[in-house]
Amino acid sequence: MARMHTRRRGSSSSDKPAADEPPEWSDVDEDAIEERVVELAEQGHDPSQIGLKLRDEGVNGTPVPDVSLATGKKITEILEEHDAEPDLPEDLRNLFERAVRLHEHMDDNPGDHQNKRALQNTEAKIRRLVDYYRGDELDEEFTYSYDEVAELLE
């Protein structure tokens, strides 16, 4: 996905080591993990932030390196089961926030062509993702517009 809009800047990433069961030192009860996931979601954390918090802080002091290994479910699945899922998918929300920031920057700096291009690319990604989510996570009638999204994020 790194090369979607340009041939520059390579994609660097680290892979997690392959594992099919949680480490022995992390023996947290599944229900305790699920409770903590829902609790963090209610505090306003996104699924990826919840994963980081469980990795760093853990449940009752015991870190949980991988929620899906420990419980057999992804964080988003746990949130759906407990009716605590966010109103917008996290990836789409992040793109909306980026587009709003870029749009505001463009209002102040109309000559910034690099960011104008970044805004066009971000909006292109948003339109593709909206098509993917429409009818499922999003309303059938939803179409992307800056004003609508800026209002949605307030």
C-alpha cells in the first residue's frame, strides 16, 4: 500500500514473529481481557490504541502481547460482541481526520501544492474505502464531502 500514489519512498516494516499460542508468561483470563478491551473502548480508545495499551500496561499488571492469540478473537470482534464498536471504522476515521487537517491547511496556504496533492490522494483513498464500507458499516446514501465529514468529527 506504500506505493499507491507514488514511486518514491520505500515501504519499511517489521513483522511480528509467527506464533500460534500466547506466551506462557502471559496467562491472563480471556474474560478479564475482554472486560478490559470494552472498558478501554468506553474511555474512547480506538482498537489499535487498545492493543498497544494491553501490550504495554496489560490486565492487572500482566501484559497481553496479542489479544487474538489470547482470546481467539480480534479486538474489533470483541467490541462488536459487547456492542461497544465505534460508530466509524478506525481506518476511515483516521483518513477523515487527515483530510480535515489538510483541508484546513489548504485554506490557510493555497499555494502549498505538495499538500494539495496529499489532500487529493487522501480523498481518493477515502472514496475507495467508503465504497468498501457502504451498506455495511456506513449508510447506503453516504457520500464523502468535506463539510459532512468535518461536522461528523466534531
